[in-house]
Amino acid sequence: MGLFKKKKTIVATDIDFEDLRFFRVQDTSGIYDYAELVMHRLPIVLNFSDCLITEANEVLLFLTGVLYACDGDIVKIQDKIYLMAQKSDLKGPTLTKFVHEYQKK
């Protein structure tokens, strides 16, 4: 009987810009390290410009599952650059400003 449950509202949390981690992905070797950071609620920015499309897709698919389990989300910043963080952190002022500054319109 719980088909129409009210969605939980996400309370915005703020993080320091110094907590944001940047990585240039070249292959799938660091996939578990990225997942570990996401599970510890650290936002990461992955740059796939030096990566083969098949390996980039593998990393993105795996991390999408990790983010789903951890109540996170992916934001495309630019072509081949993605921000991955908790939904509450993405609503915070630091990451909101970061996304608006660097995201291509």
C-alpha cells in the first residue's frame, strides 16, 4: 500500500573546496579507489580525456552503481569531465558554485 510515498527532502550540506578530489583517468586501474572515496562521502572530479571510450564507460557504469547505493549523483561538467558526489553535497553552496562556474551551457 506504499505506492505513493512522499519523497524525502534532501538537506543541503556544505563541504570545503579542499575536500574535492581531481583525477585524470587513463584506464580502469583506479576504479576501486574512486569507489572508496565516493563511499567515504568525498566528492571527486574525473577527467576522461586521456581514456579510451570503452574504459571510460566501464568506470562510469561501475561508479554509477556505487553512487546509487550511496545516495549520490553524477553531474557532467564538460565533455569527458564529471563530478560525482552525494546529493546533499551537490545542493550545498560550494559544489553548486563549482558546477555553475565550470559547466558548459
